[in-house]
Amino acid sequence: MAILQTFVLTLAALSSLSSASPTPGPVLNSRATCTNPIKRKEWSAATAAERSSYTQAVLCLATKPSRIGLSTTLYDDFAWVHNKLNLRIHGVAQFLPWHRYFISVYETALKDCGYTGNAMYWNWAADSAAPASAKVWSPVDGFGGNGNLTLPDTFTHCITDGPFTSLRPAYYNNDTIPHCILRDFMAAIPQASPPLQEMLGFAYTQAIVDEISTTNTNFGTFHGELESRPHGAVHAGIAQGDGDMGPITSPNDPIFFLHHTMVDRVWWLWQQADPTNRLNDFSGTEFGGVTATLDDLMPMLGLATDRKVRDFMSTGVGGSDLCYTY
């Protein structure tokens, strides 16, 4: 459990806010009215063509120039922004709406690279009994599997199969260190007391998700439980000590976005259980201990236009900028 605790502490401690002033990014297309929301799919429910289109678009991002004035690629913009905003987007009220917006910006970038589908998620709760065997890790039509400890590179635990072996993310926390995509799946420790399951699967079961969703009837407690428990455990289970999902530059690993779309799904289902009260239920504190409000701005450092939290509380019918269900 020390690794999981370390990851949770990292969320609150790593990185500092950027003083850079990148050029403004594109505005996410606004919908005056959402009348026909699309349904986001779980990765294993997508067709082979949809999965291929998705992974090819991810690779395309690494061929596009930075939107924010960096010397690296559009692919790297997402890790850079996420890292620089660390304390503004983790351990605070806007953790959920900010990442909802971030996923949509990424989805738009994939579509600009020819992707014809929509954001997808990995249902890690359904796979929690054997997460290392999940379809999402397939080298043929998934994201590739675990890293290899012995493969020489800047770091250890480079992935060796799947579509992303050629990617070289530029950033690692606050440093520019081009490297392979790193994964270090946590092994089971049966001799521990109590025994530990592979990849911390016991910490993100459907029972855990249901408990968090039913016992936390207000956003103020719900978002903290979701972030610190299953969300953090999935990151730690994939990364252990050396993987890219551990540091705040975790968008280096494309699985980040399927993980966070699942986190968004858990929040969406929680909202749908009581939409009258929960679609605008937003409370807690922001960076610096400031009381959170729906008018708080969500910064994107030029990757997209800064927007208010209230613009991303709903994903469907009712004037949302977003237009999807699960």
C-alpha cells in the first residue's frame, strides 16, 4: 500500500504552476443545444476498426506541432499542461470537471487527426479481478502491455508491444527527458497480510465504486473519495515505481485518457442518480484553500480556452457544450 500512498501524496506535492504565457489555443466547439447525445463506448465493446482509428489518431498527435509554443509535439502538450497545473487540478474541487474538459480537448485533437469515433473508456471495475489480462492491454488491438525491466533506455520498463512502442514522450515531471512509454504493472503479493492482488485490483472493484457512489450524497465528499481511492489506485497499479502513469506527466501514456474517461463515467452515473440536485452540485475548495464555485475558471494554458466549471457540469440535453452519455 506504500506505493498507492506515495501516488496520492504525489498528486498534492509534485510540480509547480507555470509562469509561461503560451499562445491561446482553439475554443472547444460550443453546442447551443444537445439533442442527440452520443454514447461513449468501453474499449472492449468497440469494433476493430474503431480501435484502430483511435490508436492511429494517437500516433498522429506526435506528428503535429505544439499548440502552446513548445518545441515538442501536440502529443506532449497534454502531459506538459497536466503537469504544470498539478496543484490546480488535483486534490481540489475542480478535479472532476477539469479532467472532463481535458478529455474533450483530447477527443477533439484525435478527431482532427482523422479519428471517426468518440472518447472511450476502460472499465477497470469490471476487470478488477484480473486487470493485467484486460483486453485493453492487447498488443494487437489494444494499448500494448507491461514494460520490460531489462530493455535499455533512459528509464527501465519500456513497453515492448502494441501500437505505441515508437512513441517518445518528451517530458517526465518537470524535466525534458525523451523516453519510451513506461509501464510497471504491480505484481500480486500473496504472502502479504492481507494478500495484495495484482495491479491493486482490490481497490477499484465495482463494490468499491458502488460504495463511494451511494455513501457520498454530496459532491464535496464524493469527488475526494473517487480521486483518492479508485482513481489513484489505477494509476499506481499500472505505474508502480517506474511507469509513466505515476508522475504528473501521466498523459504520456495513452491509457491515461481511457482511465480518466472511466472516472468521468463514474461521476456521470453519480450525477444521473439524482440529476435535479447533482448536475450543478459543486463544492469544496480550490488551490490555495479558496471556496469553490461554479464560476471558477478551469485553466488550459493555451491548449484550449479557459472555461468556467458550470460549462462542464452536464454532458447532455440542456444546453451543455458536451453531448454524450455512457
